[in-house]
Amino acid sequence: MGTKTSGAVQESNCPALAFITCWDKDHVERRGVSPAEPRWHCCAGGGIWGASALMASVTQQQIQKGSSDYFLTSGDKIRFFFEKGVLDEKGNFLIPKEKSVSKIGHALHAYDPVFKQITHSPKVQELGRKLGLERPVVVQSMYIFKQPRIGGEVTPHQDASFLHTEPLGRILGFWIALEDATQENGCLWFIPGSHTNGVTRRMVRAPSGASTCVEFVGSEPAYDDKQFIPLPISKGGLILIHGEVVHKSELNSSESSRHVFTFHVMEAKGTTWSKENWLQPTPELPFPSLYT
């Protein structure tokens, strides 16, 4: 298993990446949180219709149905988001709650001791320094479930569409597989080299009084499916995702889940975080430094 970078979408032999080639299996099993851990599910009755990974697959209808405040104020909290179609018209669960959760976010790195330890682990900090990050800050974190049979499709997108900076090129995603990610259960797919083409669509906060909490500005180009290359990865592997690389994942129609822990880092030196981003630092949780 190796660290994989999504700009080239290939196994890397670079010494700056190779040392973190495998989060050892025992570490994942001991420190990765069990999907059955009760405290994860105790608040699972609230939240909006969730999308796996950022808000890439959220439709206008889903945004309108959800609680805008619950979503927009989740950046400094740990909250729960559900897969589409798991509730009936009265809000009752059609399947067990623990099988309905799409993701948990967006401040696991700050408030959950297990994920805080992983995010700021010596391996991650060493990798950041070897990549030349001078003042990296953690902007968000998520546990994504990709539930068996219902784990939603994440349509082609760029993370910088949701986490926008000036200049571009300052966002980096860390995507840690807690289970094998295969083509059958919804591994990531990338368009090699697409990180050089800029950003054509952004998700921004909607004006006060609008019917939705966020809105999209610009449009996503039509992508040819033949451009995408799958990137399956074994449990314990790490994928680094450039903020502007186009990527997606398919519906999980298999019998196996695809759990991951992912977080995004911004190089803060010489960088301006857009005030239009849905996610904003707060007095309670300014973006913490990756380095401790």
C-alpha cells in the first residue's frame, strides 16, 4: 500500500511521500473508531440530508429540505448527515439510524480525541513539512461511511469549489482509508492533470433571506467518463488530494461499506480564505495549526 497523490493519480516513489505509505493496519484497527461506537449515533436524529464528501452531490431540493443553520454552523461542531432516501415523508427512518448516516463532520479534528490524534500525528506533520507547507491549518474533517447499497454517488467536483482561497492551490485533502476502497464499494476516481485547469464553479453562502443556505456560482463542465481513472486503495492507505483536481465516486451498490477519515488543510501563509465559503472559522474554533 502506498501514499497516492491525486494530481498524477499514481503510486508515488517520492521519499517525501513514501514514508507514510501505510498507516499500519493495527493502528487503524486500534485507533480508527468502530462504526458501532454508541456515542456516534446518539445524535443521529438531527441534521440535513447529507452528501458524501463536502456538498458535492447536494441538490437544490435537498438544501431546501434541510436545516440551513444545522449545516452552516457545523464547521466548529460534530454533527450528523444522512443519505438521501433513508427517511419517510414523516421523518421516520426507513432503515436503522446507524446504517443511514452518510457522514459526520466537520470538527472531528478538534473535539474527538481519536481523530485529533490522527490529524496531528507525527506522520502527518512530517509529511506536511516535507511537502513544504509552512503554516498549514486544518479547516475541516469528516468521517464518511459510504454505506452498503445506499452510499450515495459523489458527482465530479473540485474541493476548491467549496473551500475557496486566493490564490488557488492552497487546499490539500488527506483521505485515509479505514476500510478497503474498491471499484465495487465506491473508491475515488480522478482526472489526471485536471488540477491545472482552474475552478469554474463555486458553492457560496446565499444572501440573507434566500430560500437556500448556499448557492452555486458558475457551472461544472461536462466531463467524459473516459477521462477518469479509478484509485482503489487498501485499508490503512492515504490519498493526497489537490484542491483543484477533479474527482468523484460512484454509488456503493455492494454489500461492503467504505469508511474513510478525511480532512482538509490550507496553507495559510500568503493566503486569503474566502468569506463567501460556507465554512468559516469561529471565535470558538479558529482554524488550528496542523503543527503542534
